[in-house]
Amino acid sequence: MLATVKVSGFTPVDIEDIAADSDGNLYLANTGDNTEVRDEVEVVRLPEPAPGATKATVTASWRLRWPDTPRDAESLVIHGGYGWLVARIRNDGEASSLVRFRLDAPGTVQTLEYLGDLPVFDPVAGADLTPDGAQFAVTTKKGAYVWRVDGDLTRALTDWPTFNSNSTDTQKEGACFVPQGLLVVAETHEMYLYAGAAFQPDAWTLRITQLAPAAGALELTWQATVGVACIVETRSALGAGGWQSVGAAIPGQGRQTRLRVPTSAPPAFFRVRSDW
């Protein structure tokens, strides 16, 4: 465990999942309802804590109601101006429902928009979407399912997924895309990696931003597993000379791993290398 962060600004009932957006925010799905009796559930947003931080405060919340009867939802992703939830079913053979809510209306009570049922017939316990929105995956006690959605999550309602099973562990919970594939963790503290070609995300993008002229620097942003050592390298031209490292290794900090590079003599090419 890297740290324990105390979150203030809301009252948790049953937090089931965590998701992130591209702006450095985390979302907590306070949507658990094993007995299916909660009239209202909640998703809250907070800035992603910096490494070493011990406190965080909720900055926005969404109060949500199911369109029919209360359900248990253990999976959340953020994409395209919406929060997307998957209702967890209780019995094998029943379908799992995909619903969503608008992010532009925090603080109000929204009725979740029912979109349809996923072709997954065992309880969904976790979900994730690649940062580019290309692949959507859910995990269940039997294995993991992945769709190529190319930014449109509703494609998962009609397209048949790729399925991979590597364990009968019935306590799988969270799922997260990493460069090697889909990483799944269980309440047993076991971890499973779905590394088949269908589960491997496209290459992660290294984003380069020119800061204000007074700063005299570029900011590099990339995706990296928390704690993994990343080496930023540069070269003046492809095919001429080798790659040169920029300082010491940078520990991965999730979706928003960053490094500032002076622009006094900016190189033409950058890359990030990690030893996985």
C-alpha cells in the first residue's frame, strides 16, 4: 500500500468503484446496494491526490436514482461528458444493464438513463475504459470481457465481446487497463492480468504541452502504473545518434505522470521507457 487518503465532503455508504478523467480528477462510485433497497445512490468527484498526500476533499457530487427498481452497481467509467454504470446482477444467466448520467448537472437528482443490457450473463464486478476510449472491458467472477467501442460505449450493447477466463476466483473486484493488458484485482488480494492481444490497449500517448513563455519549459504527460520507474529519453533526430535520458527515473503516478523539460535547447523527439 502506498498511502491512506482521508476523503471529506460526503458520507460513504458502500463505495464500489473508482474512475478517473483526463483532467486529473477521481470519481468514487458510492453505488453499492447488495440488498437493493437504496432509493438514491451517489457518485462524487475529487482531485487525484498527489503522491504522499493524506487528505482530499470532494468538489462535486451526483445524486442518482434508478429508472425502475434499486440495483447494485459496482462498475463506473467516465467518458464523453457522462458517468457510465453497470448494474450488477445477482444470478447467472441474467443480463447486466448499462446506464449513464450527465456530468454537467452535479448537485441535482438525476434519473439514470437506461441504455440496454450487455451480453454478459454473470455478475459484473469491475469495468474500465482505455484513455482513448477505444476499448471497454468488464470483469466478472468467471473472467473478463472486452469490446472495441471506439468512443461509443453503446456498441457494447450490440457487439459480441471477446471473453477470457483464467481463474475461478469469485471475489474479483476492480479492473484497470495497463500497458500490458487488463489488470484485475480481487478481495483475496490476488491480481490477474489478461494479456491476450484483444485485451492490450493501443500505445499510450505521450502528450507534450508548451507552457507559458516565462516558464521556459515543456510539460510531458503520460500514462504509467503508479510507482513503476519511467525513463524519459530524447534525441535530436531519428537515425542520428542514440537516445539520451533526461535526468533520473520518474515514478509513475497513474494517468497524469508528468515531467517538465527546459526549452532552452529542445530536442526534436521524446519517448518514455519503462522496464515492466
